[in-house]
Amino acid sequence: MTEAFRIGVAGLGTVGTGVVKILTENKDIITQRAGREIQIIAVSARDKSCDRGINLNAYEWIDNAAELAFYDNLDAVVELIGGQHGIAAEIVQKSLGNKLHVVTANKALLAHHGLELAHLAEQNNVSLMYEAAVAGGIPIIKAMREGLAANKLSAVYGILNGTCNYVLTKMQETGQDFADVLQEAQDLGYAEADPTLDVDGIDAAHKLCLLSSIAFGIKPDFDALSIIGISRITATDIRQADEFGYRIKLLGIARKINGKIMQILEPCLVPVNSPMGIIGDVYNAVYVEGDFVETPLLTGKGAGLGPTASSVVSDLIDLARGINIPTFGVPANDLEQGQWIDIGETEARYYMRMMVIDKPGVIASVAAILRDNNISIESMVQTGIDPEHSVPVILIFHKSKHADVQNAAHAISALDCCTEKPCVMRIEEL
């Protein structure tokens, strides 16, 4: 049989432990499919004494994970430490520079430094693989770089963060507010102790940045993203959206419009029974539009030991087979600078929730602001009557320019009767 494909694993948390388990428990079938054995030679993590529920005695323990880049006779290094700086970046850079393939789940590193790493990989004739960095067990990177390679892609969009989808789903099911459901998610281990990267949309935005690069052959540009998280969404928003026939989902959308690219990550209203509307719990979902194919919605759990580790091993199998694909689907030198659309000029229907003091003249003042910003009201609902305290007023707008809606929201928030900044969400008929 062909000589084994030898790897080192840096990081033995949930995903790293899962990789070891899969390679051990499914060794025979993986060897058959890869054409040779994938053999773990060395491992590294912060705490050697930690009980991970797996036997690591067969592998050499490396105290300094960066040394894996120079370990004798390795073919690839698996980086599962995470973070766009520090030891994770050092491992990836040094491994590629030392002509070792790299498999990683590090979407932050790739979103911010992917271009330079892609160049480094090509200069050394090795691959930088990252199926596990986007949507867990959904093979979206492979689908876009390989299965859809014959197509001009016009859009890629979806639910890219399982934690946020879980929170929004539970708010829908229980009627609870954001903070209460987030605490429950933390207690269950679905959300980190510091959930900022998830609920502020940063984690999902990293993923969308990578998908945009593959879809449109552009340099990854995280700073070009418009990002809004879910922390301002209330039980009222969930309930009112439902009454209008919608669900609220945190969506990443990259779409070509008149030759330019719209790239946004924000909560949107989608029809209740639409493909995105029915995706709940911790599941992710991604849809790709091509000129010669209509891709079915790809769904699956977006994180966790099994799905993410499975994606890591799928990359290792490809490498063992000798498959070498450019990091973002085309040679790094061929990646173009993205031409970004002015988000303010995009048009959509919008949802707006205002919290206002219930007194005469409020609606007239709001209507004047909307008139001055070329916005037409499709529907309006006021829930509750309370002259002493603020009550929610819900508006649905006909198709309007984003800039006009934002200007109106700013003007409304300055009214004496308005007690907080209006919550505005795009309506997407996906």
C-alpha cells in the first residue's frame, strides 16, 4: 500500500478530539477511501493532563504547537486552536512555509489573512484546506470550489451561525426575550461564556467573507462587510414578525447586483414556510445561485464535535488522494478586488419597530419623517395603549432605499416621543 499520510494535530478541544476519534474509529473505511492510511504522528495542546476521553499514548506530545511545522516527515498540520493572531497564525504560516499542507477550522484567520496565506500555499505547492471553517458539517466549500466550478455564481446566502439560530428559534417557541434565551443557550453549552462573536454577527461574517471570495473570485475583504447582530431583537419583534407571516433569521447574503457585490450580515425577516424560514435550532443552511444550476438548500448542524471534525477529516482525505485546489477556487494572483455596491442604494421592503410614548401627534410626526424620506407604509400595528410608558409601533414599508430607511430611523429616534432607537430589519423573500 502507498505510504501513510502523516499528520500533526494542534489543538485538542472538542473538534480536535473529534478528529482523533474519527480517524481511529473509522480507520479502515478512511484508508480505503483515501487510498492510504491517514496517520496521526504528533499532537499538541495547552494542557497535557486534561482528560479528553481518548487515548493519546500512541502519538508524540509536542509542548510548543508551533514546532509541529518543523516536525520530521509530516505531510500536513491540522490547526484547531483558533484566532486570527498568535499561535494559530504562527502554526499555519510556518507550516505552509515549510511545505506542509494545512487543514484548519479557523475562519477568523482566513477572513483577515486568507489572501497572504493563499499566496504562501501556492508558492510552496501545498494546500490550505478549510471545509470545517464554514457551516460545520455542510460541505459548502467543496460544493462551491468543485461541484459548482462550471458556473458563474450570482449569489450565496444562508444561516451561518448555529448559536444565533438557536436563540431566535427559542425566542419564537417560548416567547422569551433575548437575554433569557441567551442565558439558557450558555447553560446548555450552545453559546460561549462570552457570546459576543456569535450574537454580534462576527463569526457568521467571517464565514460569509470566505464564501464571497469563492463565489465571485475576489480577494477576501472582511472590512467590506455590513454587520448587524441579533442583540436588539425582542420578543415583540418575534411575535409581530410571526403575525405578518415571517420568521427572523440572522442571514449572510452575498449577491451580485448590476456587476457589483452586496455583502451583508444582519437579521432579516423571511417567509415562515420558506426554505430559510423553516430552519431552526442549531442548524445552518446555505443556498448558492449559479447560471447553469439551481443548487438545493444545503443544511446541517453548524458546529460541534461530529460535524466539524467530519469536515476536517474530509479535507485530510482529499489531501491524501493528492487533490490540490487553490484556496479560494482560483489562483491567488487571479483573485480580483471586490467591487462593492453602496448599501445605501440597495432597495428592499423593511420592518421597523418604534418604542414611543402613546400621545396625540406621534404618528403624524413619524408619517412626516417617512414622507420626507420617500418611504411608503404598507402596514402599521400598535400593540397596547399606555399614555405614561412607551409602546411598540410596528411598520412594514413598501420597497425603499436602505439609506432612506436609515435616515428616517435616525430622525425618528430624535423625536421626544421616541424612547429608543428604532429596530430596522430587511425583509427578504427568499
